[in-house]
Amino acid sequence: MIGNDLVDLKLAAKQSNWQRKGFLDKLFTPDEQGYILNSDNPFETVWLLWSMKESAYKAYLQTHNERFFAPKKLECNLISKNRGTVLINNVLFVTESEIGEAFIYTVAFTKNHENKFLTDCFRFEHLDFKNQQSQTYHKVLTAFANQLKFPVAQLKIEKNNQGVPQLFWGEMLLENSFSLTHHGNFGAFTIAF
């Protein structure tokens, strides 16, 4: 299982006020709030923890057919600035994050996928949602085609009834775990092999 998430930091600063009353209590455990409040950059830590939770949640949904919104059920632990873990219902995910000036990008995976994935984060050419989704799908399908040695025209992505994207070769469902994300000016994908 593998998942990813990214946060465009400029857009997050415009759209959300993490300092408003109740925000931290609603989304983060007491330990996670400690990471935030003791951080040199609390804003960055909020979005790092959020991207860790989101990426692990996406990976979890690939094998557990139960959507839920309970961010405090996803327990983050920071090992270093760029590495951590997220525990969801006794399933442990390892996370690796890229923290830049413009975005935070996190990949979450189970131990059996460690060092066995391809990932790419990119800036969008067009910012409307439909073009963002189209650009992201095109990039991931091209990457799959290159890895699997299939013509890209024979590959397609369809979402299952839980909204989880799945890869098809013609009408055949392929078992490769992958994840897509986009926010603001940036998109990304991760593929496990």
C-alpha cells in the first residue's frame, strides 16, 4: 500500500487559519499538538502532519473499504524532520516528506514498499481543477507505461466506489498500488513496484 499528499503552502496560508480556536484540537492528538507548538515553524509542522495523515489515509483506503473522517484516529510520530510514521487501526505506515518553500509533499507506505516506488512532484501548467486532474493522470499513465512497457493508450485510470483510483490495462484491473494528489500549483503521483 502506498499513498501521497501535498500541500501548496501559499494556498494553505490563504485558505486556512490553523490558529483559530479548536482547529488543532479537532485534527491533532495531544502529542501532535506538542510537535506543532514546540516547533520553530508551527505553520509548516501543521501541514507536514496533515500531509502525513492524508497520505497514510489514502494508502489505508486501498485495502480497507471504509471511509471515515476522524483525523485523530491517524496518529503521527515524527522520527526526523522528513521521516515519520502514521498508525491507523493498528496498521503502521512509514512516511517520507519533502519540505520546500512552496510545498510539502509526503509519501506513506507499508514496510514492504520501502525503496520500491517511483514518485514525482511537479508544477502545473494550468490551474483549473479539470486540467490539474488531466495533467496528473497523463503523468502517472506515462510513468506506468514506461515501467510496464505497455502503450500508454492501453492504460486508463478509473475510481472505485470509494473514490480510490485504480489502473486498468484495457478492461483488466492491474494490482499496482499508486496514489495521486494535487493542491494549488502542484501535483504529484507515487507508484509502488
